[in-house]
Amino acid sequence: DAGITQSPRYKITETGRQVTLMCHQTWSHSYMFWYRQDLGHGLRLIYYSAAADITDKGEVPDGYVVSRSKTENFPLTLESATRSQTSVYFCASRSQFNQPQHFGDGTRLSIL
Amino acid sequence: KNEVEQSPQNLTAQEGEFITINCSYSVGISALHWLQQHPGGGIVSLFMLSSGKKKHGRLIATINIQEKHSSLHITASHPRDSAVYICAVSPLPSQGGSEKLVFGKGMKLTVNP
């Protein structure tokens, strides 16, 4: 089905572990984004990508790594998870300048 | 001070009421977005507008570029409208670029039957 999908939907892990959140979109959108959503902060941009092999930092990039070798995939890796990274993570995509963003259903990540 | 402010932060209404959610921003923008997030759910784009007014079903979004203000109106509200409504702006390139959205913190709406 066309759309944007995130996996896993829920993840529990321990501090210090590496975690990768997956994001896949079927529209061939140029732009993809990773956000985290926390109470009191709203949505905050972690990283974004304007095209394959082009990524840039957002507001809160520390502790995260991204890659975009293919247009449709934009994985987010927590190299050594910390409790402060417990959050709900949303991936989004859009086609061009000034188009609406389409969001995935989110990944709820808990780090113990 | 946040670049995007929403008011009120929480709102409880009775079914059938007319609801207004406000958003003010402080930067020049190319577009403003209204998003909806149901409890435990994903985020859906409701409107993107750069001027005037847009309507979709019972939802109406307006924007006043000069006053840097937008409103989202819900007519004949229903319990299924209960959600968090998020305002976001695309800043002009001269003010940080339009690749990224700047988000308000959201407004939680509860509509009671």
C-alpha cells in the first residue's frame, strides 16, 4: 500500500544499546524528516534529508545518526541509547517546497 | 519566546459547540499548517494555507498574514474531534528556510457528548 510506514511501532530497550528505527515511504518524496515528540516540547526535528545521500541536522541531533542511501528509506539510529531518548518518534515526508508533510504512525521508544 | 504560540493550551467543549483554536507566529512565513493528532495516534495534515481561508467539511482555517495569526474553527463539534491540534509554520528562506517546519506545542481538545 502507498504511504509512509514506521517500524517497529513499540520498542523497549536498555541504556547503551544501539537502536534503529525504520521509515519507508512509497511516494518517492524528496524530503524526509525525523521528529521526536515529548510532553511540554511538542514536535522537535532531529534530522532531515532533502534527497538520497543528503542529510542535515535539525534542532536536537545529538545522539542520533541517519542515512539515506535510497530515496524511500530513512533510518534513524541511536548509537548508544540513553533514558533521555525515551520518546515518541515520527517520520515524515513531503514532495517539494511548501507541500504538506505526511507523517508515519510513530514509534514509541522506551529506554530503561 | 516560541516562534509559534497556540491558545488555549487545553479546551473542553460540549458536543455541538463552535470551537476556535488560535495560532500566532513571529516570523515571516511562506505557509502555515494545521495538523491533527488523535490520542495514541498518528499525525494528519488538515490544512496548508498561505492566505485567506480554506474549508474542509466542518473545519475552517483562516490566516491573516499581516497580523501573523491563524485560526482553526470547528463547527458542530463532535466527540470524534477530540484530539491535539498542532499549528506549524514554514519560515521564509530569509528567516531559516522552508525545508523545516516550526511547530507550536499543540492544543488538546476534548469534546464531551
